[in-house]
Amino acid sequence: MISNLFSSRISDDYLQKLARRAIRKFSVPAVAISVMDSRQVLAAHLEGVRILDGSDPATINDFFHIGSCAKSILATIAGRLVDEERLQWETRIFDVLPELEADSDPAYRRVSLEDLFLCEAGIKPYTSNGEEFPELKKDDETGRLQFVSFLLQQPPSVPQKENGKFPHLYSNAGYTIISEMLQRVLGVSYNEMIATFAGQLGEQIRPGWPNRIAEDQPWGHIITSRQTIKLGPDHEYALPDPIAPAGDLSMTPPGFSRYIQAHLAALCGAEDENPILENSTCRKIHFGYRGFALGVGNGTLHGVEFSGINGSAGTFFSQAILVPGADFALAIMINAGSGGAHMPVVEWLSTRLMAKKFNWWWKALT
């Protein structure tokens, strides 16, 4: 039978063939793919160029923008503080930022850290270019705190339920509030908080677009139905600074893979001298709620329970799928985006990797 011929082994050679096929099929510049279990990264491959139609190959030391995957990093930092008993998921905004309460809308009085992660805080979304930002101080650590104060003075964007809670409304701005809460507990700036976490992880995490980190880094690309737009270091497109904590970080493919592998290890309860999170905390982040948990999505496909982390600020796309029940995870990074949450090449790659792993041979025939 066909199913007996479909091996579940994913090798470096298989990833190379898959990456090359994806580049030809979707005309994307570069693709990085890896698969892992709770102990190690099992196979990885990077294929392609830093700039579409260029000759400079992408390397494993290059940075790729991770977009909203940055939300999972905030969840991880928060989870570590919970593990250390320095914070609780039920901690209210004003327990940490008390000076903002007097001028804030009373509707936010009971909003907790967990509500913010779940996007159940009623906070204005700031997910499109049509939302105006208030005037803030430039190049000042107090700028985002001013934005948080502004957000909390606005009426909720959705009506409260009878129990006083808010329905789900995806909000990038809510993650800026989370960042300010974490910074206050840690007593550091946002950049210092990210640098400290990167040091604890043993990986590099940098704010901003890769080609603004260094000129020879990969460029971002926006793929439309008519053309592919290359965004050089001087291009004006940028994630607005007030919502940068929601999705303006870059990592290398090996670093992103090991970050995902560390989460898988915590989810599987693997022995580790320095786990990224306690097992119970990691499971709450990934599976504490159905559909959308603490900055992470989850679901079930053909009976397989998984969690998903993905992100794009329009010009790159990064995605990870974790299946703790099978001790398996995959990670994909591409230096191109479509301006939205859907990227066909990422879906195509994820489908084939999952099909290969779980012998869903009928899904990998095209």
C-alpha cells in the first residue's frame, strides 16, 4: 500500500529537497526549515538568497524577523516570573502600574496579565494602518508607558460581558501593556529585558528588521498578486514603535529552532538542568485555553493535538508547530510575507512536514 511506502523519517536531504521545491513553486527568496524532538534539533536546512534575484546566499547566522512570535517570548518571560513567584497570571495591570489607575477607564480595573495575553482585555487592536497613534516622546523609555496610559484612558473596544470580562479581540497594543508590566517587575527597559532573556536562552534576539541590524542581512519582501516588493534598509515601512513588543524581533534559524525545541522539552517534561519553563507553566501557555491560549494558538488535526506559534509583520514569516504527544516540532522561517496572517508557502511546507511525520500520505501527493 502507498502508506507503507511513505517513510516518516525527516532527514537533512528531505528538508533540502522540500526547501528547493518551495522556492521554485512560490518564488520566495530563502527558506529555513528544521524539525526536532525534546532532546535536540534532528534535521535542518537553509536554502536561498538574502535578496530576491540576488546572488548572496542566506546563511544560518543571518537574522529573520519573527513578527508575532515575539508574543510567545513575552509569554515565556512572564511564565518564568510566575515560576519564580514574582508574578501571577491573575496580577492586575494596576497592581504593577498603580500610577495609571486614577486616570484610566474603570472598565479596566479588573483586567489581569492573563486577560491581556488572551486578548480578552477590551484593548484597542492596533492591527491595521488605519489606527492613529497619539503623540509620544521620541527616543525615550517613557514613550511606550505614555501609550499604555493613553490606551487605558480610551473606552473598551468591545462591550463587557455580564461577568465583567471582555470577549476575545486580538490586540497588538495589549502586548505593549504586558511588556510594560514585565519591565516594571524586572526593573529594566524593554531592550534590556529581551537581551537578558536571550542571554539566558544562549541565543541572539535582536529588535528590528534584519537589514537594519547589518546591511548584509536578509531583506524583507512583500509578495502581492502582481509583484514582489523588496524592502531595503532605508525603506520607510516599519512596525510602529508603540506596538513593537507585539512583534518586532529577529532571530537566526538555529536560535529560533532551539527556542522552539526548549518549549517542546518543557511541554514533554524532559529532564533539563535549566528548563525554559516548568512543565505546568508551559502547558498553560500552550494549552491552557482552547484555540487561543497565552499568546499561542492550538488545535487538533486528524486526532493530533498541536500548538502553533506564527508571526509576520508583512515582510518575513516565521512559524512553529509543536506536538508534545508525539515529541515532535517543526520550525519554518522565510524572508517574505504577504502582508497578512496567511502565507501559502508556509502552509504548503507545514502540511508536508506534518504529513511526513504522521504518515498522512494523501496530504503530500501534490
